[in-house]
Amino acid sequence: MEYKKFGNQYVVRVDRGEEICEQLKAVAQKEKIKLAYLTGIGAAGKITAGVFDTREKMFKGHTWQGDLEIVSIGGNINTMDGETYTHFHISFSDEAGNVFGGHLTEAVISGTGELVLTEIDGIVDRKYDEEIGLNLFKF
């Protein structure tokens, strides 16, 4: 991974074999980013994503492997109890053009990942909400 800062934005290249969530968390920790928005594209060989089951209060994921094109990745970085917290969603297609997506757990790059983090001046923490079962923004 390599990245360069331009004003309040970080242009990030994630390389083959690297995992997107881990790499972005590392950038946020190194640069002391407390609040940011993510956008990006790329190519992955393995992606795990899913949906949140509101009745069971848990994520249900699927893993795809092969030549996968990241159509879009978005989300945010903030904090929970003072620690770096990432929350990303992804849309991607397979070789047949089928598009899948959901809450991103893992995306291992096969070609390249081209991402932009936009840092926001501020802090928004998270707090677990027992009724919903998710870590929600806490203002």
C-alpha cells in the first residue's frame, strides 16, 4: 500500500494480496484520522460481504472468490471508545456481470485498489445500541 495526502484527502493505492479494511485502518491510525469518508474502486480476488439481520441482530455474510471488479466502495472511519472504527459497504461484479454487495468484512486485492479517504474535521464516536444490535453514531 502507498498513499499521499492532498489537503484533507488521502489517495490510497492498495496492492495485490493486501486486504482493504486492514490497510485503511492502518492509514487512519498512522495519520490519526478520527473522522473520514471513503470512496473507491478496484479489483479483488476474495470478498466477504453481507447484510445485517435485524431480528437476530447479527451479520450474515457470503464469500466470493475469483475475478471480482469493485464497482464501488464507500463508508466511513470514525472512533468507538477512542479506538479507530471502520464501516464500509461494497458493490462488486463477477465475470458474468452479476453484481453483489453489502456490508464489507474483507476484500483482498487481486489487481489494485484505488481509494480516496476524505478527512472531516471533527470527532463522532460510536456506541452499541442494544435494541438495534449495532454500533451507532454517538454525537
